[in-house]
Amino acid sequence: MMKRIVALALMTALVASALFAGGQKEDADGPVSLTYWTHEDPNRTPLEERLIREFEAANPGVTIRRVTHPSTRIAELLLTAFAANQGPNIFNTQLENSFAYVANHRVAPVNLEAVGASSLEALLARYVEGSLDPVHIEGKLYGLPLEVLNWSIFINDRIFRDAGLDPDRDYPKTWEDMVRVSEQIVRREGNIITRRGFDFRYSDYLIALLPMVEQLGGQLVSDDGKTAIVGEAAWLEFLRFMEQWGPGGQNLGSPTYRNARSLFNHDNDDIAMTHTGMYQQARIMADNPEFYESGEWRVVPFPVFENAVNDIAASYYGQYLMVNAQATERQQYYSWKFIEFMQQHAEEYLQIGIIQPSRELMESDLYLSMPYADVFAADMERARVVYHAGNSSKLQELFKTAVESVMLGGVSPERAYATLKAQAQEVIDEG
């Protein structure tokens, strides 16, 4: 992964002046073909396929091919495609992965005419304050939101009661509670866990696990951007916690097990709690209507450590729709026009749990009536935006390696910390 990111940056520098020299030749009135890459989401697919049909009917000559990839692979596939100058016209991926394309000038700024905005200020005013900040850089806007969201904790009440717990009273408020509750819920056959209380989103360290370090006073990167892995005591406490969570400690969970979020909806007595967003509600309804209608699930706030110095929830992040700067002018125009068409259907996206944070939507009766909207809103209030920079993917990979080394590799927290700090500092020093 790191080699591919470096390759992307080098490729940008070497071929930028040669790419599409003089611009792609195109017929000003001819057909326009667009490719849209997005992550797999069975609840979103019918909506977006319908929107594509409607947009094509309203814009004769424009065709859009929607291509989906697994959420765990799309970032890597995009890197490979862009390095070969074969990136899609429209794409989205999580902010911590997509920001590198902005930093390397691989995406085009929003075409104000295409999105029907009289000015950039007028466009920004459509959205909740701060929600576009991550893609608003040096007076230009480089994306519009497919979704901006945060994660809280979903609980299966049935499993809680089966373990002798009262979900109204015993849900975990602290990470220490999470250990105690999970110990009471867990079932094992030998060393193999057959029912977990909770487990982490191991693919999303900057969203789900970095806030735990920040609760203890640590930082991934210092405020001035010059120092990596700040706060030794905080990092060591976090790494010791993860060491004890894993197979060599209390054996409550592991990156080797199936993602807890993907199991939760099926109510198969194998996971009691998972960490996910509002979109999960629509997925429960689609996968298991009986469970959804039963009321035997709930959403509670993101826990904090008992000795936390910061009350911080899981990071909020965006999946921003972006446009390839290598596309022709007409492809860019119609790409942004289609993205704006998607924004006009924000209430339909919300009904499948996807929040496009326009002021109109966030003040609507529909949003305010969504189950547990108050929990997500309160967690958003105490959340920070996910770390995003040109080096986000590199740092996330190093973070992942450090955690998995103490959980699975028998590496001491002290050694894992020292390695992480040294390698992350190299990344920072590279600029």
C-alpha cells in the first residue's frame, strides 16, 4: 500500500505536464460517457441506478456507468487506476484516503455553473457549517458529500438479557465497562470465540481507534504538523488495552474474525455490539426486518476511558464525491451536474441512512424523526473530523501494523510504540 501511494505521488510529478497534452479532443455536441466508481452498498444501488436513468433521460447523449467495489478494496483500486492514468470520472472513498488526490491535484474543483451556484459562498451556504471544510482548500471546493457521518455503538438487547445484563442500565459507558460487559457476554470453544460482546472496526483506525488515544491525551500528529505519535503515556496505555483485548490477553476479539458490523444485522447470537453509523438502520431493515421491527436493538454513545482527559467520540468523516481532473471539460461539467442531481435527492438518501448534510435536510422533520438521531447528533458534537492529509493512508497503515503487532504478533506495546513513532516520523518528515 505504501509503495503504491509513493508511486502515485511520483507518477503525478513525472507525467502531469504530459497528461492529455492540449486537452482531450471531443465533439462539443457529441455524446459524453462517464464512469462512476463507488463502494458496494446494496441499499444505495437501486436508488443510484434509478437516478442515473433519470439523469440520462434529462440529458440526452450522456451515459453513466456505475461500478462498485468492496469498501475494503476501493482505496487501493483507485490508487492503482490513477497511477496508470485510468481513474474514473467520478469517485468517492473515505476522506482519509481521498484527500491525497486533492493534495496531488488529481481532482477538479467544483464547476459552479454545473451545480447551479451563483458563487462558491452561495454553494457553501447550502450545507451545515464545517461539513465541507475538509475539501474546501485555498478558495476552491473539491468535492460534494455523498455522506458525512459518525459512528456510535449498536446493541442487541436480546443478547444482553441472555447474558444476564439489563441493556437500559448495563450498556458500556467507558472502555473499562466494555471489557467487563464483553467478558460477561463472550462464549468460546477452546480459544475460538463463538459469541463476542463487542469488537472493533479494524479497517478504520483513524475513525474508530485514534479517538481512544485522543481521549487519553495523545495525538497522531502534533498541532504544528511536525511531530508524529505525540503523548507516549497515552499511546502505551492504548496499546496495552488492545493487547489485552486480543487473543493473547482476555481474548475478547481480534482482527482475524469477521467484521462485527456485517454480522450484527442477522441476530444470530454471535455479536452483541458493533460500532457503525446511522446507515446501519436501513441495512438492518433490509437484511432482517423482524429484528428491525422487534425493537430489540438500540444505539448508545461512544465510550470513553475512565481516566480520559478529553471527552471525544469516534471521528466523523466524509465520503466526498470527486471528479477526475484528467477528464475533458464536458466530462467534468456533466460529472458535477450529476453529482448535484444526487444532492437534490437527499431525503431519499436519508431514508437508507445516508446523510448529505444540507441545512435543509438537517432541519427537516424527516431527519429529526430518524431513530436515535439524537445519539448520533450528540456524538457528533463531541467528535473531531478524521485526520486527513496527503499522508493519511500511510499513517493509517502504520497504526494498523502497530495494533495488530501487539494483538497478534507478540510484540510488546513499548516496542510497537517505538516502531510506530519512528516510522510515522519518517512519513511526516517526507512532507
